[in-house]
Amino acid sequence: MDIFTRNKFLLRIIFVLIFLNLFSTGYLWWHKNEGPDDRQPRKGKDNPKQILREKLHLSREQEAAIIKIRTDFAEKEEAISQTIKSQRDSMNATMFRANSDTVSLKKIARRVAENEYRMELSRIEQAQKMRDICTPEQLREFQRIVSNIRDFLQPKKKKD
């Protein structure tokens, strides 16, 4: 093989590699911009308070009451979450000790479960308070909003 034939061969290999690189980069970029779950794009309403106000047609009193309920719930939820986190940390530290006690681990696990239960009771209480504030028409719309959110957050099923 002479030098010119070798150079032509190397040039062709370089062009093929450049083409493959550009093709694969374009393919990855196209998939990245497609969106993870083909979900509906948000319409600029990042504030849940604004969404509830518009969808439920809340009065100012209702809106203020709902904000207070949601704020109180967020505070309770944060406190309980911190408690659960510290209990789980304690349980993890105890679990991997050389002389860990199963009875104490089960007690910690029970306390974690009780706090999870308190969290769910707090959610129920929040929902009951919000139901008391809303009119029957608002409750129907609110139920539809909750169903849409639940459906939106469901994992996308893979097509086989």
C-alpha cells in the first residue's frame, strides 16, 4: 500500500467516525429534549395557592383559611419528618453495632411507624378542615384536581 492509498483510507475512517459521533450526539440530545414522561407542560402557575384560587373560585376568607391550614400542616409534617429521620438514624446506628439488641430495634421501629401514622392522621385532619371550608361545588372540583394530580404522578407504564 502506498502512502496516498493509506491516507485516503485514514481520511475515510475519520469521516465515518465524525459522522457516527455527530449522529449519536444528535440522537441523545433529541431524547433528552423529548421529556421524561410526556407529561403536560406547566402553564406558568407554580403557586398551588393560585391554582386552587382559580380552579375552585375561592373567596378571600376561604383562601386565607386554606393557606393557614396548609401552613399548619407543613409545620407539623416537617416536625414529624425530622423526628422520623432522627429515629431512623438511631435505628441504623444501633442495627450495625456488634452487640445490637433486637428488642430495642423493634421499639425504635414501632416509634417510627407511630410517627408515620401521626403524619397520615395529620393529612386526614388537613383534608377534613379543607372540606369544611369548601362548598359542595368546590369539593367536586377539588376532587377532580386531586384525581388529576394522582394520575399525573403515577409512573408511566412501559409499552411491551
